[in-house]
Amino acid sequence: MNGQFPIGSISPWRYFACIGFFLACLLSISDDDNALPHWLNFVVWQVQVFSGLAFFIATHTLMKGVLARQNDIVKLAISSVIAVTIYVPFSLLRDVYIEHETAYTLYALFEEWQNMAPAALISWVAINLPWLSGFQIKRTDNTTFPSQKLPQTIDNIANKNKNETIKPVTAPPEPLEPLEPLEPLEPTVEQQGNSTTKPDHDFLKIAKIDNMDSLICLKAELHYLKVITEQEQHLILYNLKDAIEALANIDPTLGAGQTHRSYWVNPNHAEKLLRKNREGELLLSNQDKVPVSRANMKKVKDWFESHS
């Protein structure tokens, strides 16, 4: 990565597992309720935090239609509100049956939602913020900068100029005839309807894809999407199904590139199909291997038959 270690290359599974474990430890330590032993209180908070994260991730992944077309911050806010609303009935069970603090009533549900929603919204956006902001950790290398070659380049240019001969001017140039005045152009009004960016072009912009030929594959990781090109790989907050739909709008043949529920492959970068039990593995141009499900085996085989 040219001396850069972007956080986008870290596996979301590891990232959210570490975040969840840290939050659960923090909450278990700060919990002053002595109704449970410390070890059991630790386990209860681990289960509650990781189950809550699962609700948030699933809610964000399953958003469709108008909700899925919002910008990233708005989508995170919407998914957090929906996730809290769905999760509150399960979260209240801890207070009712484990700590015996309240009864299971509509008022208790509303109070639980009111207490959780603001903290959940802020936490969900904050957890995803490093990915959205493109945070990078750079390391310094002892590399040779182009400026060290600058004196040699200047000398070469100077020697080249010395060898060139300048032709003398034998006669002054003839005067130019005056140009006729141009007629004023009529102002043109662009139609506002054509300036709207299409959803498929939005995806290419978000995924930083300048050339479709350089796109190798896409991999779904939780509610993120890993974009792998010939130049780099990075993560974006996007759904694999929506990405495939956007690619199909650009080129219908690209819509058939899904090899597995979590993978999409550019057929032009498929080099070899390997058998693995009843399924298969596809060797790509960057030497990565992606799984091929049984349902997609015939389709992938047709790729190689069409090129032969």
C-alpha cells in the first residue's frame, strides 16, 4: 500500500469483535449493581453487547429502497433507531428476569428505548466513523525522493539546449489581417433533469472505481463491502446486492458475476476453476481464491468455455 496502512484494510469482523469486547468490559466494570457475581455480570454484558451489535449490523445490511439510498451518516442514524426499537424488548429481559428491577410493561419498554436510543445512535456512528473518514496510519520509510535526481535532469536539459541550433529570422512576419467581430452567442439553458447522478454512477464514485477493467472482485464483510482492484483494496459502507444491481445497470453481463453469497467476481479476471469437494474455488488474476457455490458452478464453467 505504498507505505500506508489504511484502517479500511482491517477485517470488519476483527474490528467489531474488538470494539464489542472492549465496550462489554467497560460496561461490566462501570456497572455498580451487585446483584450478580462479577464473572457472571461480565458474561451477561458480553452477551448483551454482542447481541446488540448483531441487531445493528443486520438492520443496516437489510435496509432497502429509499433508506438504502441515503448518505452514510443518515443510513447509520436510521439503522440505529430501527435496531434499538427491535432490540429493546430483548434488552428489557435483563432488567426484568435477571436483576428484577422492573416489570415488563409498555411504559418500561418506552423508558428503556428512551434511555438506549441516544447512546446507541452516538456509539453506532462513532464506531463506524473511522471507516467513513478514511483514517490512515502512515509509516516513514527511507526512500529516495525524485528531487535527488533533479540536478542530473537539469544538466541533461542544458546539454541538449547547447547542441540545438537556432535558425536566424530572415524576414519579419507579415501583419495579420483584422478578424471580423463574432456574433454574440445566444445563452443556452441546461436541463436540470439530466444533471441528476444515476445510482450506478454513485456506486462507482463511492467505490473509487475509475476503470471497470481494473475491478477484480467484491466481498461482503458484515455491513461493509471490500472492493478489490488491480491497484488497491478498500472497504466501503455498501451492500453487495445493491452493488451487483448497480454493476448490472452499467453492463448486464456484470450482473451475473456473483459466485457466492458473499462474493462477486469480474469474469475477465477469472483464471482457473478449482474443484473443492462439491463446490469450487476460483483463482483470480491477483492470485486470490474465492469460493464458488454449487448453484453457481455451471455459470462459472460457462465463463471459461466462452473464452476457449
